[in-house]
Amino acid sequence: MPQSTGAERLNVWIVHPADADGQVLVSTLRRAGAQAEYVWPPPERWPAHVDAAYWLLAGRPRALPTASEETDTALIAVLEPGVAELQRLLGDCSPHAVLSKPLHPFAILTSLMAARSVARYERRLKAKVRKLEETLRSIRQVEQAKVILMRVRNFGEQEAYEFLRKRAMDRRVPVGSVAAAIIEANDFLTS
Amino acid sequence: METVRRDRHSVGSEPWRIGVLFSRTGVTAVIEQSQLQGTLLALEEVNSAGGINGRELVPVIYDPGSDPTKFARYAHKLLTEDRVTMIFGCYTSTSRKAVLPLVERWNGLLWYPTLYEGFEYSPNVIYTGAAPNQNSLCLAEYLMERLGDRFYFVGSDYVYPRESNRIMREFISARRGTIVGEEYIDLRADRARFKAVIREVGRAQPDIVFSTVVGEATAHLYQAYCEAGLNPATMPLASLTTTESEIRLMGAEVGCGHYTSAPYFERVDTGKNASFVARYKKRFGADEPTNMCVEAAYFQIHVFARALAEIDVMDTDLVRMFVLGSEFDAPQGVISIDSETNHTQLWTRIGRAGRDGQFEIVLETQGPSKPDPYLICAR
């Protein structure tokens, strides 16, 4: 391919039988510089450390991939005509891109590019959500720790905040973890 | 679709390209022009030292004319047509919020060298200006200890002043102070509007007038205050945004006696500042002042350049990884980029403007303080 596809050195699973179609998938991806390997029958668990997976969606529920929070594998659903309940299948596995048979090398690579772009954006959004959730938790924990400090050490509100900030700075940890430690210690001491 | 960057690695002496978005025209050009200059000075320093691994660092510069929709349009152009991933720019929160979804979608990195209202996080922004816990809190305490506890809020009418005032109100109330008035004024309002506001302020007799007026309008506010004959010794204006540049615009005698809280003033006495100020004035003119926004725009280029020199590839995720947690000896003192928040550990100072248009530093922290944009640990 004269155009760059971003497939170089990618780790790709071909969750598809090693038949004629499987051959087209593997050879197209290897020609584009990716490391493609068959994984058939479909694995029980969602892949880790795999950049992309082409997954043949058959009718049987066991074969359905479900995206897990921990991995960023780009999922390309491979579809054959005649698959039952296609809409529900696609809705359930929420692929980043689809590839319909008959297979074409051009479509194989474009679906990979699209899927990776979408998967990366999704990963960034999830990371931002996780960070914001952590921030909300910290706010709650710091409030609780502040109340404990004011009661147990007779601090004023400002003093309590200053105490927490200083501990966090000295130990180079987030203020939320200092607060969590104080809450836990207090639980032990008062239970 | 995210653009695939094929030209990222060192290819001979092809230049590295970055985006720059500061207004040279429009209502906030008075301060953004200075941020552009700080950016250019840093770029020239990087390039005259040999560039980054032998390659020149070249800015792609657009003037959004103080218009947030133009900020969005040019950011889009930079990310998708000009194929840059790093954007150094924005002053108003409105402009930053316009650019934010674009850098998130295309995995760019916005380097934002301006104080703001906090309560924000993005993996695609590095915030090098002050968060409220790094300027507002200190200013509220300082003023209340010395002048009294009655505040009048005057601000420009957009998200930053309103949110900033919400936070300031919380700080003041926690210390038993009161807000005796609150007024928001269009960014493009004329002198007459400010005269009317100052009349109201005079009637309310607060101890402190907390100003979040930005841009050219700053001059109108302070001039109206001056013309009304109010006294900075007993009812000063106190701001987070009035810098040496706004003071120059309004006139030194008009700015005299009023307070600003900032990480940096031109008069700051650190190892690096004297030579920084000298180089800036040599490049842009003897009567061009430095200010906190210039200084942030300046050091953020150097922080980036150092990261790029190490990794030698214009990759957002790698740049971010290298930049977070890194330290730099900036004109304000040593700063570091905080990996929890993508904000910056900054120094806190309070200055009082003098007759010469420069700030006398009346309070200074012993070291930089951690940013707490969500006020997890501050009240």
C-alpha cells in the first residue's frame, strides 16, 4: 500500500477461523506490517496488550466479545450476511468499527484506522472520567478527615486544611490519600 | 478521524511545528500580545541554542482577534490542516473552553499560560497559570487582615469573573466577611458605564473593591475610580488580572496604590528574572513590561522544548508523560508541572502598584504551592 495505514508493528488478533476469509485478513494485515495471529475458537476473556481485534460475530452468545474497562483494544466486528439478530449483537458488543463480508483489503485497513482512532478517543475520555471521579472522592474524603481533625486535635477549619496539605506535600502523595489514611485510623481507634 | 502523524521522527533538519493562538487585535490584545511576545522570545532562545536536536522550532501563528469562535476555528485548522499537535495559547476562559473539545478530540495538547477559575481538568491541557487556591485565597486573607471585611465585586461579564467571584465569596464568608455589591460589565463597555459602577461603589463604601475586569476595560475601571477621587489607601482595587501591561495602558499614576495577586511580577528578585527581563526588553523595547502572563507563556515553551529534546518525537502522549512531574527554573522561581492535575506548582505573591507602574512585592511565599483546582483542600 503506498499510503501509510498505521498498521506497522501493531499486535492484531484475528478471532476468525483459518479459512479463506481468515487468510485474506491475515495476509492483508501482515503485508501492511502488522503482527496478525489467529485466535480461534473465540477466547473467553477480552484481550489485554492487543492493539486491535477482528472478531467474527456469529449467532452464538458465547462468541460475543464484551468490552471491558481495563483494555484499549480496538474492536472491529466482522459480519457475515445471514447472522441472526444483527442489531442486538452489534448493540451488545459495541464495536469501534465494522467490516462486512465479502472482504476487501482496502476495507480491512480502513476499518482498522477508524477503529483505532475511535478506541483511542474513548480511552482518553474514560481516563478523564476516572480522574474526575477520583477528584470527587477526594473532596468527600478531605471533608470527612477535616471533621475528624477538628474534633480529635481541636483544630479550626483552616488549621485542619493546612495540616492535610502539609502532610501531602511532605510525603509527596495526593491529599486524598492522606485523608483516607486519617479516616481509616479513626475507624480503628473508635470501633 | 484522528490524523496519523507520519512526520513525527527526526528527519534530517525538517523543522518542528507548533501552533500559537494569541490575540493581536480586539479587547484582550493588550495582554495576549504580551503572551505572544513571551512565546516568541522563548522560541528564539531555543532556536539560537541550536533548536531541538538540530531542528528549528517553528510557530504557526494565528490571530483570533479576541473572538472565541475564531479561537475554535483556528485551533481546528491547526490540528487538522496544519497538522500540529501542540497549541500554545488562550487568555480568556471562554477561548480556552472553545478550544478544549478540539484538543481532546484530536489528542492535541493546549498549553494554557493564564490564571483562571479552576474546576477543570483535561488530559489534553497543561495549565501553567494560577488556579484560585494559588492567588485568590492569599489575596483575600491579606486584604482582610489589613483593610477590613466588606467587599464590592466588579467583573467583566463572562464565565471567569462569575466563577472566580463565587470562589472568592466562599473564601470571604469563611472568614466572616461580607459582599456589599456585585456588578458585571460587558468586555466592550465604554467609560460611561464604569463611571456609573464606580458611583455605586462609592455609595456602598466597601473596604476593598475586588476586580475581575479584564482587557482594555481594566483601564476604564481604574481611570473612573481615579476620577471619582476614591482613595486606594482605604478602599483599594484588588485584582487577579491587572498586570504591568494593563497599568501601562491606564497610566502609572492611575494604577498606583492598587493590589494584584500573581505568581510573578517584573520586580521579582530571583536568580533568573533579571536576565529574563533584560532579554525581553532588548527584544521588544525598553518600555515593554514583563508580567505573569508573559512569564508563563515564556517558561511553558522551555518546559515543552526540553521534553521534546528528550523524546525526539512530536507525540502528545509521550510529551505529556515527560512533562508531568518535571521541574523548571522559571523567572518566578522553580516551578513544576503537577501530575495529578496537569496544573503547575507556582509561587504566590501580592504586589502593590507604585508610581513607576511597577509592583512592589508586599507578600511572597517561601516556595511554590501545589495547585488545587477543585479546592479539595482549601476554603
